[in-house]
Amino acid sequence: MRLEQLQAFLAIAESGSFQKAAYKCSVTQSTISRQIQALEADLGFELFHRTAQSKLTLAGETLLPRARKICVEWQTVKQEITDLIAGKQSELCIACIPSVCAYYFPPLLQLFCKEYPDVQLRVTSLGSDRALKVLKDGLVDLAIVMNNRFLTTSKEMVVETLYEEPIEVLISVNHPLAEYECIPWGELIRYRQVIFKEGYGMQRLVQSQFDQTQTLLKSALEVNTLDAFRGIVRQGELIALLPSSALIEARTDPSLAIRPFVINNNGSTVHSTSLTRQVVIVTTQDRLQIPPIQHFWHLVTQEIPKQINSKQ
């Protein structure tokens, strides 16, 4: 069965004539006849009494409401796709890591709402792994995450780097590590930590660093909000490794201290490294062709790096 066969069937049912139906469908009468014959062959029943008025048979009466519904649905989906390509999108769904969501998004969201007032923005704060999963499942249009080449490298994905930032240590101002201007890795690993829950890129990054240095991550508590990190570390005992963008509020809190740290490879002070993370924006090739999504992509890729640079 093909759609044009159903359209021919409806045209005959509504006009009562093969000839009028052919005119309505802009085809020859013989074409209409062939389409109906093919449809009847598929169904195994005649649809019309071959009389002057081309009345419906019982099988034709049964098919009529279903054929109308199928053709209406087809027209609806065609219009929806046309509107989508034209930028008439009802909503734009975004998944974003907490630090970007809290500090860099608000001015961008306001700009977008002014330029696309008819598009409903839906923003969800998620860990990187979860954000990428909902993107791949088609539940969101864009994701802003910590880069993970194992999750973002695929043919349909479009990935652009927004910024790279250092990982720093959040401690209480009275913590013993606050005495250091730059904390040695050997001292840092002695203390118990607050870490992100599983599914957050930072949790995986920190654990990977401990694995690489063959040291034990003393995890005392798992949380998933920046407020929780600050509140727990403020108590004085636990520490946390967090990206620089997650420490914006902590920098103005007199009860907290932030320190860089250095990883001494093989105990050498000559060969030392720091830990960083890369933040990217991700979508799919087809979504990036939709005007509101494309516009939001450009806003993010242009404005967030500017915000980062202005704070440095």
C-alpha cells in the first residue's frame, strides 16, 4: 500500500467519480484506476461498486475512516517537519553540568528568550554521563558536558570545545592543607574527600588520577550539588577536588580556602603536572540544522569563552 493509493481512494469516495478524482489529484483517470486496483489487490476486496456514481462497498466503508486518519496524520507530520526546519520549534531542551548551569548560563538564556520568545527553554542540570545519554536517547537537543572522547566520538555527534580549566582543592580555611600555597599530591591523598556521585565526569576524572598514581582515593561522602560541597567542606575535616568554574562562590567565602595542587610524577619535582578538564558543547548533525538550536549553539560557543576570559 502507498499513500497516493489512499489519497486516490479518498478522492473517489468524496467526489463519487473516478474522473473527478483524477482531476482533483492532477493525474490521469487510468492512473487513478491502477492505484485503486493495486489497493484492492493488497486488501483482497473491491472498494467501489463500478457504477456511474462509484459507491463504496462494505470494505470501502470500513476503510474510509482509517484512510482519512492516515492521510490527516501524514499532512500533520509534514507540516510539523516543515515548521521544524523553518525554526518554528515549540521547545528547546538542554542538559548541562551544574557549574555551567549555575554561573554561565543565566545571561545566555535571557538573550535566547528575547530572540526566540515562542520557544520554551527547558534546562536540566545533570552529570556529564547522564547528559550525554539523554542526548543520545533524543530527550534533549544539546548537552554541555565535561569532554569524554569515548562518549562523544561518533559520526552523528558534533562537538566543540568551550574552555579548559584547572582542578583545584576546596578546603576549610582552618584545614592543615591551607598552609600550602600549592598542595603536593603526597599531602593531598592523606585526607578524606567529598566527591561527585557516579555518572558525573568529575567523579571519573578524579578516580582516574588516583588510579594513574596508584594511590587510594579516600572517599567519605558523595554529593551532586555545589552547595553541598561547600557546606560539607566548611565543617573542616573533608576536602574536595573541583573545577575552577565550580568554585566561583567559594572564592568569596571567608570560611573556605582554594589551593592549586601539583602531581609529582615518580616523586620528581622536575616532572610535575596539574589536573584539568575540558568542557564541550555537543549535539547531533541533524539537530544543528534547526534554526533555534543552531542559534543557541552559536550563543554558547561565542559567549561562554568570553565570560571565562573576562574572569581570568
